[in-house]
Amino acid sequence: MSKDQATSTPFTKGLGFFVLLGMLLLIILGIFVSPADVNQGESVRIMYAHVPGAWLAYLAFIVTAVSSAAYLWKRTRSLTWDRIAGASAEVGVLFMGISLVTGSLWGRLTWGTYWTWDARLTTTAFLFVTYIGYLAVRGLGGTHQQRARRSAVLALLAVLEIPLVHFSVEFWNTLHQKASVAGRGTNVEMNGLMLFTLFLGVVVFTLMYVWLVLHRQRSLMLEDMLDDSGLDNALNERRAEATRVGN
Amino acid sequence: MDDLGFIVASYVITFGSVALYARGMMRRARKAARDIPREKRPWL
Amino acid sequence: MSTVAHGHNPASIEPVVDLCDAVAVLGSFPALAGVTMTVQRGEIVLLSGPNGAGKTTLLRLCAGLVALERGQGRVLGVDLTSDRELVRHRVGMIGHSNGLYGDLTVTENVRFWGRTVGASESEIDLAVSRMGLDGRLAHLPVSRLSAGQRRRTALAGLVARRAELWLLDEPHAGLDAAGRDELDDVLKMAATAGATVIVASHELERAGKLATRQVEVIAGQVREIAGS
Amino acid sequence: MTSQQRLTGTTVIGTARLIAAKDLRVELRSRVLLNQVLPFALIVMVMFAFALDSDAVLERVAPGLVWLAALFSTLIMVSRSFAVETADGALDQLRSAGVPAMGIFIGKMMALMAQLVVLVTLLIIAAIVLYRAELSWSGSVLLVTTGLTATCGLAAVGTLYGGLAAGAKGRETLLPLLLLPVVAPVLIGATRATESAFGTRGVSTSQGWPWLGLLAVFAVLFSVSGAVALGPLLDD
């Protein structure tokens, strides 16, 4: 794209090429080539973009939790872990936001409703909001170490929170058997081509996730360095001034 | 067909938002990279 | 670069602050680049020097709030390298804010800080009166005091929680002339009563009169100013 | 964190009592709960009645409204609890004086819980008066237990996230974003248990007790994690 390759390397460029190629193939297979489902009809085509996105979002949050733990553990403490956690959470929020939208489009076609209070959907929505909060905390400022510690603790608290939310919503549903629309239409009989398309979707989204996190992690590092160099310059000027005054 | 609109919209939203995000990210990275010398970037 | 302890204290007593080539790092920046300094009990030491020279970091190092990266350091006999947390409750640091609860009275604030180390009621009364806050003032909510009276309340809190070393960052800032005079009197009294005081200040002529000696901090290093 | 390791259990408890007593005394002097939060909670209850505009519906949703109003008030009280500490740098002073963070957490949590108990009691009375909720004797046992467990959970999470946001710019807007998703289990659990206690929609009292288990798990998990995590959050 530009002569100064800020965060690109030959590896990410190659990866990006495969992502684009896979995306194109996924669109062709998903929208045009693969057959309609017996139960879901045409709406199953949305699944090829929706399911991998949702999975990768969950994976992204797991990565965030693990890297946060790695930051908090003294022997592996490094700001790189913090930046990976941040990059992964950001990509996770992106994927999860997309999945919520495509999921409700799919729900509208299949169930006739955009939203249902099923435990999985509700937990997903809470996960989304929780990580938006996480990103807001990352933006609070302070030193890099302060940011890292704060957000790492928060990421681990989220790990505590999510099962509780999931369990309570599930419990709520079983007691008050909300018309369980969520079960309907989910049993898909996938033939070979459909399975392959879904598999391709997972591969494409995984590669996309890796590409995005690699770049984002690097750009976060650049931003951190920019902060540091700003401080260095200011302090060096001050020191020069101090020695001038002192002598 | 109604379904087609929803399906196409899903794909457009999915890849469109990723592309927008990636573009914004690259732009910010390039801006930041202007002041950081190449030798300070461990991936290069 | 080394500073010599003044003669008016017997050298046999261990100094309150004993730093040898101390380096402290903020992020990746060496805010203190090799400080060697000794402070004896009962001294009032003035730290002068430009902004960003490391005065605040030096105070925070003595308070056990910043890690000692290199060199040796002991404060009140506690090794800063191995257990700087242990020094925290014996040192009192007051920066730009006083750490008071505006809705509580002077006595209640002082009592709160005293109780964190288990001070008795008589100790708390003594702290209040030593800072000249007894009588009517003692039962006023802190939010209704003047800036100088608030600072004195904060210092009374240090007395109540038996802080042996007082680290004051720009204590004169925001006080009017009367408040400054009061503060100086109070600090002198505290030093005679056995506290050791390190004051970082820009106001050389004022703080200079107060201090038993002056140390200049420049670019993360210190040097003694003679004849202060 | 290391200062906690040095200090024994008694100093943690002593600090907790000191901090809790101080917080309650600040409340006694400033009367923020009495003069601002309680009226706010009541007006919310009245506004719900305007919005829903039907006695039957109000009676049905009364338990949910009680806990929703409690959650909103909790947000205000958590903000207030830490505004007291950060207004003049007292929180920094506490940390730099080596006061154990675990004691700070427990103390602030206890004070918050005491205030929340008052608030929830008032909200339940309001529900009985305004929304015609009915309370039996067996129901009131469940209700008291629910109230105590739920407020304990709310106080723990509130203190933990309040400490996280303390001193940050835009604390008032950040806190609801962080806190509300986390307390969803409390809202669900406490509402269901209160429904059973009130006998709303013919739910029997015995159906409420399983929810209490959820509330208890929540309270224990966040009390423990808060006591451990507040230290690293406050240190710099």
C-alpha cells in the first residue's frame, strides 16, 4: 500500500494475500455454489460467515485472558503480552459485533425474530459489552505498566463473570421456559460441500484474526514507543537545560 | 427474494467492517511509524 | 557528588536516609541517575532544583514507593532493595494533596490516620495540639479550613501515625503568607521533637531559612550547596 | 501486595473496621445517602409507575423494579464512595502509608453493604406500598436472606470496579459500563428470589431458594477476588 511498510512484513503480506483469496472463495462458495439447507433454506448461507466469526471472537477473548495471565505472572511479565491481550480483545470485539448483527439477520430469516433470550445469545451480548468496557479501561491513560496491570486484572475478572452470567441466564430460561425458539432450525444436515464451506470459513477467519492481531499488536507497540519517545525527548531537553543552569 | 438481501447484507457487513477496521488500523500505524526509526521495530 | 553528613549529629547513630549511588527508573527513564546522600535524624533538608530533575522521585524512593533499581539505599534502617514496603508505614509523604476527608473534623481525620498504626487517644490529642489545631479548630470539618490549616491537619496526621521521616513535596504551594509562616514553625517544632524532614521546594529564600542544609537535585543527581 | 503478606490478619480486620467506620461517619456527616440517593431511588420507583401505568403490570414486575432501582443507586453510591477517597488524594495516602489493600477493600465493602441494606429495605417497602406487592412470613425470611446476599455481592463488585475506576478521568461514565454487565446475575437471581418471596405470578416461596445459591456463589466469588485484586489495581 505504501512505501513505508509500518507494520507489514513479507509474512503478513503473504498472509493477507491468502486472506483475500480465501474471502473471495468463501463468498463464491457460500453465496452461489453451496446448496440450500433442507431445514433452514437459503438462510444457512449466512452461517458460513457468522459461525466462524463467533468462534474466533470467543477464541480472541481466550487469547486475551491467557496473555493477561501471562502478563500478571512475574516470570513472564512483558508489555508484549499486554499488547497481544489488547489487540486480541479489539479484534474479538469487532468479530463479536459482526456476529451479533449477522446472527440476528439469520435469526430473522430462520426464526422470524431478530433476537431471543437464549443463554448463548445473552452471554454473547454480555461478553461484547464487557470487552467494550475492557477496551475503555485500556484507554484510561497512565503509564504502560498501569494500563497493563489494570486491564489484565479486568480480563481475568471477565473470565469469572462470563460463566456466572451464562449460568444465571440458562437457569432463568429453564425455570421460565421462554419459548425456546433457539433450538428450532439449528439442526443442519450438512453435506460435503456445505461442511467444506464452513471449514473454509473457519480457516479464513482464523487467518484474518492472525493477520489483524499481528498488525494491531505492532501498531500498539508503535504507539507505546511514540509515547515513550515523547517523554524521552522532553526529559532530555530538561536535562540539557539543567546542566546548563547547573554549570 | 427477501432472503438474498439478508444474505448479501451479512457478507457485506462482515467483510466490510473488517476492511474498514484494517484500513483505520494501518493508517494509524503508518502515522505512528513516521516518528519511529526502522531499526527500533523488532519485526523488520 | 558525595555529600557529607553534618557534624551536629553523632555519627554513631544510623542515618535516617542513607543512599549510595541510587538509581531509580520511571518506565525506561533513569529519573535518579546515581544519588548519594545521607540525612541524619532531626535534620530539615531542602531539595532544590528545576522541575523534572528528580526531586519527587527522590522523595518517592525514600517513601518506598519507587523501586531502587541499582545502588544501595537504607531508610530508617530498612533496606530499600529487599523490603521497601516495610518502610512505608514509618514514612509520611505529602504531595500536592493532603489526603484528608473534607466531611470529617480535624480531630476525626487525625484520629483516622493515627488509628492506622494503632495510636492511642492521647497521642492523637497531642498531635492535634502540637500542630496548633486544638480548641475551636479541632471540631471543624476540614472542608471549612483554610489551605494552611488543612496542611497542618495533614501534618498532624503524620505525627499521629508516628511517621519518623517526613517527605514534603512543595508544601508551601497554595498557601498564603500567614499559612507559610505557620507551616515553617510547625516543621521546626517537628524537627526538634525528633522527626526528620525532607522538603522539596522552589521557594529557596523561604525554605532556605527553614532548612538545616540544602541539597540541589539536577538531572537525577544531587550536590550539596555549601553555606546554606 | 507485598505489604499485605507482612501484615497479619488482625491488621487487615482492624483496617477494615477503621475504614468502614470512617465511611459511615462520612455518610453521617454528609448525608448523601439520606438526602440524595434514597430520594433518587424513590423517584425512580414512582417513575416506573408512570411508565408502566397499570396496577396489574406493576405488581407483576415489582421485584424486578426493586432491584433495577437498587442497581442504579448502587452505581451512584460506588461513585460517591470512591469520590470521598480521591477528592483529596486520601487513597494514594492510604497506599503510600502501607495500609493493607485487603483491609481497604473489606472496609469499603462493608460500609457500602450497610448503606445498600438501608436502600433495599426502603425499596421493598416502596414496592409494597406503591406496587401492592404482598409479603408472607415465610416469604419475608427468604426476602431478608436474599437482600443480604445480593447486597453483599453488589457491594463486593461495586468496591472492586469502583477501585479500578477510581481516579480515572470519566469515572462516572466508565463505572456503569463496567459494572452493569457484571451484576446481571445479581439482577436475575435477586429478582427471581424476590418474586418467590412476594408470590408474584403464583410462584411459591420454595422456588426462590435455588436462586439464593446463585447469589451466594456470586457474593463469595467477588468478595474473594476483590480482596485479592484491589491491591494490584491500586498500586502503581
